Amino acid sequence: MTATPPKNDRFLRALRREPVDRTPVWLMRQAGRYLPEYRATRAAAGSFLGMAKNPELACEVTLQPLRRFPLDAAILFSDILTVPDAMGLGLYFVEGEGPKFERPVRTHEDIAKLAVPDMDRDLRYVTDAVRTIRRELDNAVPLIGFSGSPWTLACYMIEGGGSENFSKVKALALNDPAAMHKLLDVVSDAVIAYLDAQRQAGAQALQVFDTWGGVLSPSMYREFSLRYLKKIAQALPRGAEKAPLILFGKGNGAYLEELADTGAEGVGIDWTVGLGDAARRTGGKVALQGNLDPVTLYAQPEAIRREVGRALDDYAQGNGGSREGHVFNLGHGMSPDMSPDHVAALVAAVHELSAR
Amino acid sequence: MTATPPKNDRFLRALRREPVDRTPVWLMRQAGRYLPEYRATRAAAGSFLGMAKNPELACEVTLQPLRRFPLDAAILFSDILTVPDAMGLGLYFVEGEGPKFERPVRTHEDIAKLAVPDMDRDLRYVTDAVRTIRRELDNAVPLIGFSGSPWTLACYMIEGGGSENFSKVKALALNDPAAMHKLLDVVSDAVIAYLDAQRQAGAQALQVFDTWGGVLSPSMYREFSLRYLKKIAQALPRGAEKAPLILFGKGNGAYLEELADTGAEGVGIDWTVGLGDAARRTGGKVALQGNLDPVTLYAQPEAIRREVGRALDDYAQGNGGSREGHVFNLGHGMSPDMSPDHVAALVAAVHELSAR
């Protein structure tokens, strides 16, 4: 891909902690069911996976929010569970129940059979989508590629779907840590290959979603989640070739110092941490991404604007008075019943209130 | 009630940070569906609320786990939502869906109508249960009374039941903080009266469950949850009359220093905080209660024993080498499919591994 910087490079500059004219903003799950045009595309595609596995449709829904809002980055439309699906577990969706696997990992034999998928054969639809989106974006804003974290993928692979208390995956980690590490090793190798394939196809930044790291105790988090986040950050290419890496984790607030030392360029945080405290604790080692409570989008536009202002100012206060190194985002993904008008109010507030 | 200390006073001594022969242990939701005798009593009672509102049956299920395990405290069998029920909201339960209110708080008028219930009339069944349990316990171990926290009660009162994202209660707090404070003020007055009525009826310690404080951003936590926890801790009687107060909160790990300064004697923590870190951060100001991940009970007894040992040692390391001031507990409540045999292994491990 071309190394020409995008016309709007605020997001990439913020990840390098360089000065920006305004704080860049994108929103987790910015392409989604809250947009009527998304619902129309999905209805035409017939299913979520049918849409995600079709590069043209994935491109279309990736671009939809950018046509409405002056967002500073696009994120590939895909699912965090594509890697275990490509490992043969059989991803499917039940309406209203979230993702499930037809063949969850249950035995030592299941673990022994796991292998890194062939990116060109098994995940070609993803890299094709990245190439298609880059072409259509025409370098207007950068494109973010992503993956689930090894621990988060392991949760779904072992539970077979979502879980209230993660009893199966935690019991495996407690009863048979060696088996758990064997699984996490192959999954993290697959994640590394997957992220690098997205980079080679044109993704200009990469994000790892550690959605379920925060359900662990500190000692288990360090052993079963953080260790593999660090492995990923260390294994991805360095230097001019490198796409900046953001480690997002729900409930990662206790581990910001350690995440800032992994080698990643950015750390994404949820709304239960103060941005100012997070900036002080990470001391300029990484950019910070976040962290408005997504539920703020249900409040009135004046309240949204006030909370955006608070978050921007809190970050700056913790960052020596500077807005550098901050990517504005929600602390978690958007929900289908949120209002596009409120999203517009949020994006405008970020740009207006952060303008120098 | 008699001021004679219970025969087993480890729990009360630990809350005063006095030396104990073994670390005391009790388990949140120790009376519950994982016990066949509980299921039998509940089947005979016909419903959860029928059981909770009958002092003899509430006493029976309170005592059941103590007949099986050498637990160091009993906790009143009741529900965290008795106070809003007594305020006229109409608590009911739908099998598999958790608690709901027939008349949730929706308008300013609904808030204006809220009043502190008459403890003798509207919550007499609770104080009767406390008296009955104290009589049947015959001072073997102390009895803990409890309430939901004002914020947690407000969540259910406004959402009308459980919630995935607490959008209604958070939107009210963001759009109309004055209305939210008006509600929280009357609810906290009710909680104070309720806890003190339990103390007068014989409860020897009190716990506030702030189950949902951790879903808030730090600024909202301090404004809408912590402020009212402190109000409760400050309002309850002091000195010889006082029953020690434990503030438990899921997701309260970022606020331990502030919770230790509320005036409460104990802080209960979930499993996402290290006990050693918690002890260092609170510096002996309070006792700490917790914090094994309840899911550990699904692991094998050897793994349970290892994790109990880790937690005990972690606490002692953060507490200057001493086990004083630690009440062993889970980091959250038990689940119906847990094994009584594994509970026995946990309780035995706490007592054996902490013995001097």
C-alpha cells in the first residue's frame, strides 16, 4: 500500500503523541444498527456474517458513519471472532443471543488440533475488505484493523459463546493452566499473523479488543491476558513498517502502567477510569483512547457536550495541560437504540471544544 | 439485645482489626439454591418473597449453611430490594429474570411521593426475622444485617429491574442531577433507618451492598454512590451502640482509599483487586473483606485450596505480615450450580491455612 499519509492524519498523529489541531474522534461500533442505512444493507445481505464476509458490503457499512459524521478514522467492519472461526470452530449468530461456536473447545484433543489459519485462504475475505475499503476511502482518513485478544477469543472458544460468569474458561485456567497456555499460544500466534495480514493489506493502525480481560483477578489477568497482549505488541513489525497498535480492554483500569510498557502505541480504556489519572499514570509512554460512558449518548445533547468537555479537560489536566496523545472515543461500543443525532452532537463537541 | 459477645467472635474481632486464631470466613449468598435443603424450604414456601417475608422460614434458610460448614458469621436471609418494596414500588420476581418493580420511578411526581417507610409497620417482617435468628443462633456466631446501597436501589427503582447498561438511571443522573439527588436522599434516609432497625433488633454487624456503583465513571461514582455511602456511615450510631459497618461494592477497586475514609469499619472488595494492594492502599484504616473469585468454586478442591492460600498470603504481605483485619469471603455472591463439597473445601482451607 501507499505510505502517503491520509489527508486527515489527526488520529495517527495523536497515536504518535504529536500536536493536532483538534482531538481526533472515532467510536467503537460506529458502523452499526443505530444507522438506518446499516440496517438496510444488513437486511439486503440476509445475515450479519453474510455481510461481514462480503468485502463490498463490509466496505459499504464501514464507510456509512463517515458519510454522516466527520470522524477521524474508519474501522474495518468485521467481528472479533473471525480467527477462531477460521480455526474451524464454526461461528454463527442467534438473533438476540450474540455469537456462538458450533464446535467449542472442550478437550485436550480439541486444543491439540488448533492451528494458525492460512491467512490467504481462510481469512482472505478480511484482507480483501481492507483493500476495498482503502481504495474507497481514497486516503481521506486512516483505516483501523482489529482482532479480539487471545484471552477474549479463548473465552468464546471454551464457553462456546457469551457467558455470565466465564465458569468453563476460568475453571480450565485454574485446573489445568498448561492446557490454557497451549491454547493461548496458538491463538496469539494466529492473532499476530492476522493483524499483520491486515497491515499488509492496508490497515494503518491496529486495535486489539480485550473485552473480557477485566473479569479476571489480577494474578490471572497478568498470566492469561496481559502476557499475550505483550507477546502481540512485541511480535508485530517495528519501525517504518509498523502500524501503531492500540490495546483496548474493558476493566483494564488497574493495569495501565503495565499496558503502557508492552510496546503498544496506544491504550484504550473504559469509562470507569478517569482520563486525567490514566494520563498521569502512563506518563506519556502511550497515547490514550477513550473514554466516555457510551450511555452518555442517551442523555440530552447539552449533557453530552458537557461530559465531552469534562473528558477533554480531564485528559489535558493529567497530561501537563496538553491535549496531545488523546484519541477521543467511547469507553465501549455503541448500542443499536442510540440516536444518530446524539452521535453528531458528540463528534461536533469533541472537535469544537478541543480546537486550539 | 444482649451485649454478650458471640461464642465465636472471630468475625467481629477481625472487623476491629484485633488478633484472631484463624481468619474468619463467611460467603456472600451462603444461604441459597446450591443447598438442597434451601430448595426444599423454598418449594414449601411457594416463592422467594414468601420465604423472605416469613421470619420463621427466613430464619431456617439463614441457619442452613451454618449446620453444614463452620462459618464464622450468619447473614440475614432477605433481599437487597426490601426498602423500595416498602416504599410502595411492588417488588416481584420472574423466574430466571431476577427482581422487578411493578411501579418503577419514572417522573418527578414519582420521586416527590417517595418517603421513608415505617420500619415497625412496613419492614417488621425483617426485624422479626433478625430477632428470630438471634434467638435460634443462641450467640454461636454473629448475625449480619444488610441493605442495598442508595445508588444500587436507585438503579432498580428507575430501571424497574435488572439492566444491561443502566441507561435510564444514568440518563436521569446526567440530564437532571437534582432529581437524582432528591431520590438518593430519601432512599439513603430509608437505608439508615432500616440498618439501624436491624441493629436494634439484634444484628451485630451491617453490610451495604453497592452492587452497581462500579458501572459509573469516577466522577459519577463519587457524586451518586460514594457520597451516600459516606452519609450512611456517618449517620449510624457510634461508640458502644455501634454495629460495625462493611461497605461492599462490585467494581469499587479504584476507590478503596476513599471508602476507608467514610467511617465504615470494613470494606468488601471483589476479585479484580489484589488483597495485598488493597491492604497497602487502605493502610490499616479498615478491615478488608473478600475476595476470591466465586468462579473458583467450580475448580477442583486442590485448586480452591491453592487460591485460598494465595489470597490469605497476599493479604498478609500487604498488611505488614499480619492476618489481622481480614474477613475471608468471595468477591461476589455464590451461584445455584456450585457444589456444597467445594464450599466445604474452601471453608476448611481458610481455617487451616490461616491457623497460627
